[in-house]
Amino acid sequence: METSENVKEYWDSFWTNRTEPGSQNDQLFQELSSHAIMRFLKPDYIALNVGCGNGYAFDKYCEITKKMVGMDYSSIAIDKANECHKSLVHQDKAEFLIGDLLELQPNLVGNFDAVISERCLCNLDTEDKQKKALTLIGEYLKPDGIAIICEPSLQGYDAVDQVRGEFGLEPIKRHWHNLLINEKIFTEIETLREQERWTFGVYTLLSRLFYPLYIHPQEPEFNSDMNKLSAMICKQIMTKKGYKDIPSQHVLYILRRIS
């Protein structure tokens, strides 16, 4: 993992050159994770999306919520978000702010029914910074508000790689700018308590094990028909708590604000 400055430079460069929606190469999972997040949004919610990038999924989130606010430390990403969502901003359904997740934003404290982090915390280069970010997320919630945290799991990646190794597959590539989330930190946040844990094990099993084995020695493609089918299945039977025998690269935690 590189330093915070390197990661910030990476994302500024990324958003300068990005033409596809969102930030993930696996756009099927990006859609799947957003679909999962939508389950927990409500019509009366004012919600904050930290690390919002160019506002991928804001169209869908704003169909459900009263208002969405996006925050990112990349001014380039925020400029793109405002450009992509002019109509929502004009209707006051969406707002985009430049802000660092590791710095308290006083104007946001206690304002939100929900705060979303979707592959944001993994861009912080130490566990202490990840825990600080979660603590501040708690500060931005109204009493009894929820944090919706969808992040890559250290335990999940290790488990997936172990299973892949048993079938002769290489470990999944880990991005230099990501520090996978050690799930133990979710029990160590003073402002939040764990309420639910969801996994994407069905998608992981089919797209990261069955599909690569089926087409071997060909290289898998993110947007393959097999992965499309895998995402469709996972949307219907996304695993609450998780089947212990099905590892999942990503997890979705619902954390409740501690009053």
C-alpha cells in the first residue's frame, strides 16, 4: 500500500481520464453492490455518499431518497459528478461537496439518516485511518441513523484465494492503492454498532471460481455472459449473514449510530 498522497494522485489522474460510469473494472459487481445498498434506503432519507466519485448510481439512489449528498476529496471527481447530474442538482435532489473523509466536516454533523461508503474506506492506507473514517461517518448520522458500508474484505479475499489455489488458480490481483478491510474493525468503532452483515458469496463463487475454471486456459472477462448470469442470481439470493462455506470478496455491513 502506497502513501495517502500517492493514492490521491492516482484518483485525480483516474477521474481525469475515466470515461466509463463509476470506478470499478467489474461493472457488473458495481451494479450489484449499488442494488444491494438500495435495499436500505428509504423515501424520507437524506443520505451522504462518502467517496462518491462521479456519482455513479445517484440516479437510482435519488429515485428512492429525499436527497443525496456526495462527498469526495478529488475536485476532478466532484466536477464530473456535477456535470453528470445537472438535473438532480438543479432539482435539489443531489448535492456534491469537496471534502476529506479523514477531516471532520462540521456542517455535516448529525444531518443524515444514512451514510454510504462503497469501496471508499479501502483507499485509506492504515487501519487506524479506516477506523477514524468510520468514527466520523458515525458523527454525520442522525440519532439511530445507519451507515451502509460495502467494502472489499481482507478475510474474504484470503478465503477466495485459498479456494482458488485448491483448483490451481492464481490469487486474485490486489490493487496497490487498496488496503482490504479487516472486518474486526467494525467492532471497534465508538460511534457505531454492527447490526447486519451481508455477503456476495454467490457472485464470488460463480464469477471468480466456476467461470475461470470453465473457460481455462482462456482469460476471464468481467462483462462475460457467465458473470451477467452470476450477478442476476446474486441479486435474487444475496446471502444475509453469509453461507460459511461460500467466501465473498466483498461484504456489506449495516452499522447503527450509537446515541
